[in-house]
Amino acid sequence: MKDHTRRLVVALLTVGMLFSLGACGDNEKNIEETTTEKTIAAETTIATESTAAVDEDTTFIFTDSTGREVELPRHISRVASGGPLANIMIYAVKPDVLVGWSSRPSEIAQKYIEEKYWELPEYGKFYSNNDNFNREALMTSNPEVIIDVGQWDEEYKVELDELQEQIGIPIILIEGELEDTPAAFCTLGELLEEPERGEALGEYCEVVLAEAKEKTASIPEEDRVRVYYAEGEDGLSTILSNTIHSQIYELIGAEIVVDPDSVQVQRGGGTVSLEQVLAWEPDVIMFAPNSIYDDVAADPSWNALAAIQQGNYYEIPGEPYNWLGRPPGPNRFIGIRWLGNLLYPDIYEYDIEEEVKTFFELVYRYELSDEEVAELLGHSTLKE
């Protein structure tokens, strides 16, 4: 066994001891007797009695994060993923149950996904009357349940009920906000009969969040790093403060310089001018994967920024998915440690190479070599 594999096992055991209740302590399901079936409430406790009676039933009622009560098979073996977060999280917990993706893994992501899953059917976005929803592919793959993970509103809740009635397949939604990720992993672990796997993933996320909050609390307001995020062909598409896209920056103690009043808001982002960026004078510039990172040092317009002149600009790692969002999934948890260590190395004191190895082995079951880690972080560490 490789050294970092041993470290992973030790780390998870240590986490289990430190957090005796565990990420799943308040979130394990409570299986209760009813007249004809059992009910799993998504945020209660597993009952240990009546095990034999529970096992005799073939279905149970699951209350999802929207409050919908949905009848599910007690032993789920065929799952269709309902969205990008569900793709990643179901794969992390129990990939063998997947019968199809909302979108297939990209060529970049395939490196970290077992090949036998690459060509599973692709359904597209199955809600909001989306034109790319492939209902035939969904029905042909014969899932027992569709699981989505993410945010929701009352309109989406109604859509889930309507689609479920149309296709005759149970659909559930598990809350996927950043703070809810530990509980979401625990819920998936229980549903897919991989409770230890779900708890290991949930505890990892819980510890990352707790450590980040503790470390950020020690950073005085006047010492917070001010960040501009750049994406698009010209680097002038950006994100706004206090949105889902800025969560990781704010969690680790940084400030996004773009506020909602300064741009025309579009889904948590917007377009700005280089003159605005110059006026904001960010301390650090973070470029999205595959943006203009390689070109800015030689561009006189961008090089007018002190952050570029001083080498305080970086490219966000993008494999297998963006580490700070898009989709806002589990990769954000290694993103928290990476970004914290990058902007506040004296506070977020991590061996980031080992942290990356641990994360990839835990979530994707993929053992990174030193060379692969160096490639992942090629534009994403402090410049010498």
C-alpha cells in the first residue's frame, strides 16, 4: 500500500474518533413501523429495533429535501442521475448503481472515472421543459429511482411531482448546498446501502468546513485578500460577492471585489470592463480553467494591474471539474483547502500536494502520482 493510502486510512480513522457523532450522527434515517410500509425521514436517526420486519418489506416511504414523500425500493440497484451534482456524488458513493448520467463525463473527467461508466445513457436536463431531455433513453435504461442533488424551489418541487406522474419512476431531491453536502453524502450512503462510504465522505466534508470556519475567524477584516475572478475569452466575465459562486472565497476569508450593484446581474455573475477591474485594484486575480491566464502577463492592458505585475494571479484547477464551482459539487472541498493555503499559507497550513492525493483517492478512488499532482497544480501555486 502506498504511503499516502496509509495516511488516508489513518486520517479517516482519526476523523471518526474526533467526531464521535460523525457527519451522519444527526442525519441517519429513522425507519419507523407503519401499517403497510416504513418511513425514512431524511434528517432523523436509524432505529435498531424491528430489523427483521423492516427487511421483509420491499418498499418504504422516503421524505426528500423538498418534503415530498416518495415510495422507493428498499434495495436500490438501478439509479438515474438527475443532475451534475448527482452525477459526481452518486459515483463517489456507489457507482455500480448508475444506469445513466444527466450528462456524460467530459474527456477531461473521464481520466478519473472508470471506463465502463463513460458511455452510460445520457438523459439531459429533465426539468424546466428542457428540449434536450431524452425521455426514451431514460425509460430504456429502466431506473428504479431518479436522484437529483442540488438547490430547489417550489416551482421545481411541482415539476418533480409532474414528471414523476408522467413517467412512473420515483424522483427524489437531496439538498445540495455547500453546508448540506456532509448530510447529502450520508443520505446517499443510507439509500444505496453504503453507509460507511457515505459517512467517510460526509465526515471529510464536515471537517473541511469546520476547519475553514475556524481558520477564517482568525483573519482580521483588514487583512482579507480582495479577489477578482476572471473567465471567458477576455477575462471580463466574472462572479459577484454573496452568491453561490463566491461561497468558497468568502468561506476561506477572501472578498470578491465585484458587488451586485456594479454590474448587470445574470445568474450570480456578470460582465465588467477592464477599467472597472483597474479601479477595484484586486490583490489577487483568479482565472477560470481554460481562460486567458497564459496571455495576461504579455498584455499591456492586463499588465497595468498590480496583481499581474507582482505575479499574484493564478488559474483554478479544473480536473475533473472546477475546484471552486461550475458545477458547485464535491470538488469545492479540495478547493477550500487549496485556495485557503494559496491565499493564507500561514493560516491554512496544509501540505497541499498530499491533500490533493487524499481527496482524489477518497472521492474518485483514483491514486494520483506526484507528476499528476504537479500537472493539476501547474498554474495554481505561489509563483517563485
